[in-house]
Amino acid sequence: MSSYTTRKTPGNTEWFVHDRFGMFIHFGLYSLAARHEWVKSREQMPEEKYQRYFEHFNPDMFDAREWAKRAKAAGMKYAVLTTKHHEGFCLFDSQYTDYKVTNTPFGRDLVREYADAFRAEGLHVGFYYSLIDWHHPDFNIDVCHPRRNDPDAEEQDKGRDMRRYAEYMRNQTRELLTNYGKIDVIWFDYSYPDGRGSGDYKPWMLYNGGKGKDQWESEKLIKLIRELQPEIIIDNRTGIEQDIWTPEQVQPTEWVRHETTGERVVFEACQTFSGSWGYYRDETTWKSPEMLIEMLVNTVSVGGNLLMNVGPTARGYFDHRAVRALDVYSEWMKYNSRSIYGCTMAEPEFVAPGGTKLTQSTDGKRLYIHIREYPFIKLYIKGTAGKFKYAQFLHDASEIEFKEKDGDTYFILPILKPDIIDPVIEVFLK
């Protein structure tokens, strides 16, 4: 059995740390702008101008079943959809706002279709919900707000009440966790109590231009969630520690640890196929197939999950670049998922040879050697003599012979690298 333990969590993370791989979906009005999900803030766009996206939101090619099938084919075991992003637009039929999908030309509750479709494919269902809301009249103008540099911004901010906004969030959270069946993950985003550090800080801004757990009334919010769905997994971005740590757009090189106690924690690295979360028509920094596989392997090799993001087009489908990226995972996971599901960081006795990464099944019975830099004939792994029973390439179960010398083991590999990204040696341990 794996010797690694993590800090105890309030929710049930057992399935989460087994499944390891999920799909993030960023979808909203910003998909029509097609130039980053922060377009409203970046361009300091006034409400009346942003309204055109609401009036034209009609993803006529949206098919939740197609999304779910693509996620499942890619080897993803759960998904997290933006039910509301920072723009404040809701993809669900909330009774607490008119700024919702059912009032657009699309006219349907997209969240309901998503939840039903992904659940039908056997995938765990997650909801993202933005703590930030640039549309709500009670959300105080801060360093991120589109109105932050208006000449009359201070005047606009008067009369706004974050207590009313926090109640609004609780009301909508209750809807999400009551009306859509069992929800496995709720992913809040995000706290920034040190807002003063931004160049857009103004002396009149409340809370130093930022917001944190006190403004969100996070204790009340989390208490409500635990009452409604006790086993749900909650991220730690409300400013109160919960179940999962969420490093964003970075690749952890070691197991993420608690900042105070040093304990290992349950963590999920969230990443994008390109440089944007929402659909960005002209964005060009799409990751290579090798990098996509490397991110998944690297994350599991240090004990974490990977949440890879797709930003659907404004017509509701995954564009050809996203499909190509998902196909990379589909092809690789079809043969190599055993080295990801139910796996974690290898035991300390196993040291990865240069150009490789190691994962190990949590039952301790199998070691997986992921070969990034294919060596010439021999691959040495030190100090392992007497520990291995049998070895094979995982993708085709073809035997890999090995020999022992001076306490080490070396595998005898074919001269030609198999035609697969990151070939994996599956080692059965004694």
C-alpha cells in the first residue's frame, strides 16, 4: 500500500484521488467576444456594451451529450463547468437574477443539460461558481472591476452592500446544490484580500480594493454547502481551507504541502490547452501533444490531479484545436490509463532514471516508468535488484527483459522507440 498520507479533508476525496483526471469547462458570454474570459475587465467594458453578448447568446450547436462523450473518451473521470463566471452571467435558471441563460435567445437551462449528460456517461459532476461578479449591483468596485477607472467610480460604488451580495451567492448555491441532483465538486473562484497591491487600487476602495472570506461570508457559505451535500468536495479559494488546493497554470515539481503544518494535501493542478480559459479565436500558444501528456504524467507523479480546460465556441461546440488536444489524451489514455488511475507518487525507494517519471499504484503492486527521453537499449533504475517480478510495455503488454547488476536493475529496450508519446513500462513488484 502507498505510504503517503494527506491532510484530512471534510469532504469525500477518495474517488477524486483515484480518478486523477478531469475536464474544466469555461463557457459564458465572453465566448462571443472570443478574446479571453476577462475581456469585460481587461477592456473596462461598460455594461451596455457587454449587453450585446447577452442579447446574442445562442449556442445552437451545444450538445451536452457530445461534450460528455469527448470527456469520457479522453479518459477524464469528472468535469467542472462554470455555472457563473466573473461576468455574473448564469448558465442555470436561477430565480434570483434575470441575468441568466434562460433569458437569452438560447432559452434553455444549460447547467441542467450538462449535469444530466455527464452523469449519464458515468462521470462525476462539478460546478464552478465565481465569487466575483461584475454585473451584480451590490458587488463593490475593486481592483479587478470593469468600472474601477471610471471618473465617477467612487460615486457608483456608494450604496453597494456586500452582505446582500453574499446572501445572493448563498441563495444561488442552494439552487445549484438542490435542483441538479448529487454534485461531487463545487469550485469557487477566487479570493484576493491583498487587492491593494494592484496598480488599479484607489484610496476610496473598500477592503483595500480586494475581497476575501469576510466579504464572501465564507463560513456561512460552507456551512450551507455541508448541510446540503455533506460529501461534496470544495476547493480552498473562498479563503477557508477545505478539501483541495488548486495550483493554477503551474506544474508542481513536488507534492503540494500545507503552508503551516507541512502536511501533504489533496491538490489539483488546473491548466489550459492554450493561454486562455474561455474561447479565444486568435490565441496561438496551444500546447504540443508531448506537453499535454507530460502535464498529466508529471502531476500524478507528484501525487496530484489534473483538471484540463476546454473553452467552447459561442455556438457551443469544442473547436478543432481543442478536439485535437482531447484526441491526444484519448489515444494515450486508451492504452496507458492504468498508469494514471489509482496511482500516485512512487515510493521513495524508487528513484526515477534521467528522462523518466514514475507513478505507482496505490496498492503498491505496480510501478510505472514513463519514458520521456528514450534511451539507447538500456534503462537503469538504481537500488532495485530483487524487487521486480515482471515487466512489459503497457501499451501492448509486450515483455521487457531486465537484468540485475551490483544492486541495480537495467531494462533491455528495443532500439526503436515505440510509436507512442511517453511509452510506459509496467513493472510488477515482488
